[in-house]
Amino acid sequence: MKSQDILLLLKIISLHSDLMGKKLDAHIIENDDEWADWDEKGLTPTYTEQDHIESHFSVRSLAEYTGVSKSQISLSLNRMYDVGLAKTDRKLQIPKVNTKALLEFITYGIKYVFPAKEGEVTRGIATSIAAPVLKGKLMSSGQIPPIWPNSKGHTKGMSIEPLHPNIFQAVQQDGRLYAMLALIDAIRIGNSRERNLALDMLETIFKGVK
């Protein structure tokens, strides 16, 4: 398994949420200074009912959404089909995630397979407990916020190596994907309270696409 596989699975979940008309809670897409210089598409769903469903789930579109090459998208999909983390939707003939299996992997394995490495204090994009999805819920006063180092970010904090280097391109197009990746970071680096809350919130998001 590669980190791009997780990025791809989360993007597919987000696309299915848009397909089903699911809306993000306001706190997930909060437009604060973190997004001041970012494309506003990151705050809105990527899918509209007028578009052809298949076009959003094609290898080409998934590559554009994630910044991962088409050949690597194909390889990722095949890996996920082989291990049961994804399947082809029988009715729509598009990729669909086995959310129960993915949540199980995130719960018990992701911090070991993809450990988060801390770096220096710098500026970047808030993640984990500092991201909008968890903002104000767990972070204590004076705590250094975890961030993905990036020149477009407005938060000063402790740099955390992103799950995948293409995260920045992917989250600018998808606020829900940003929320899920930030929650996964809370699981990768957080204490038990932070992990449990992040898992509960991920489970709620995943339930919307079953």
C-alpha cells in the first residue's frame, strides 16, 4: 500500500458524498484566514447533478483531482480492488470505497504504516487539531498547532509531513477532503482523546456514502 492509495480512496468518498447531495457542516468549510489565498473551490462540492457521473470517476478526472498520474491512479485502484478496500459499484459502474474496511485500517494501522514525522516550526496549512474541522474542540492554549509546511499557509506551527505530497493540490479543490485528511492526521499524531474524536467524525462522514 502507498499513501496515494489513501488519498485516492478519500477523494472517491468525497465524490460519492457530492453525488448523494451530502453537505458539509459549516465548521468543516469555515472560511478563515487559512484559505485567504486559496482557490474558493476548496469551500464547495466538486460535483453537480448536471455533470455526467462517470466523468468524475474516470482515471483522468481522479488524476486531475489528486495530482497523481493516471498510471499511478490505475495502479492504486487495482491495489485497492485486490485487497478489498474498493470495488466497482454494480449500478453505476464507478469505483466505490469499502468504508468499513478503510475505517478499520485507519483505526488500527495508519499511524504505523504511514507515521507522521515532525519537523521544524514554520508556516503552513493547519492540520489535525488546528484544522477547521477540529478547531476549538481539543487544542489547548499555548499549544503549537500542527501544520503542513506550505508557503501559502497563514498558520505558524510545528510542521508535519503530509500523508502525500500532492495534498495541497487536492484540498484546494475539495473542502471535505481537507477535513478528512486533517482528521487522519489527528489519528496519526494525536493522543487517545484526539484519535477517538477524529475517528467518530470520520465514521460519520463515511456513513454518508454507504
